Amino acid sequence: MVAILGIDHVQLAMPAGGEALARAFYAGLLGLPEVPKPANLAARGGCWFESDRVKLHLGVEADFRPARKAHPALLVDDLEAMAALLQAAGHGFTPDGAQDGTRRGYADDPFGNRIELIQG
């Protein structure tokens, strides 16, 4: 039997020309370093953000619509501090009730994609 070993990356869509907003949010606020896209993919637009534990890629979609239900869930070490950072930058943050003792909440990226944040 073939087994799935893990997730290599998560890709979200963004509108054309949104790279500066993506960089400000994902690298600037969330602290995910941007990595260069391979040369054969760079012409398509978008940006990739990767750390040793997270790989989040944003790709341009011609008729972009934000993902309102489907979303990545990112682990953070201090949910309250992250929420304050997001709110200070003009992004909303909606806390969600603790489930099984886990603190979590939701924010939208600059394009309206839902991002879940979980205190790990």
C-alpha cells in the first residue's frame, strides 16, 4: 500500500499584482521568509514563503475569489501577541472558542483568504 508521508506545501490564490501586499502580510506580519520561486514559475507571478516548518505559496489566479472556508491553520507561539499585531496593522482577528484546550482564531490575508492561527 502507498502511504502519504506529509504535506509539502499549501497554496493559496491571489489576484494579479498582489505580490507587495502578500509580502507585507506573510513576511512582514507573520514573519515567514520569502524564498525565490523557480525561474520557470517566476513569470507566472505570486510569491512563496517558507520556513523550516511551513511552506505557503501564493499563486496568481485570473478570476480570483478568496478562500473563505478552506484555509491553512498556522501554529503560533503567542496567539494574543499575533492577534494584537494583526489588529494594529489593520487586519481583523476573530477569536474562536477553545477546543480541547486549544486557543485559536481567524484572520484574513490582504486578499480575503481565511487564515487560522492556533497557539501551539
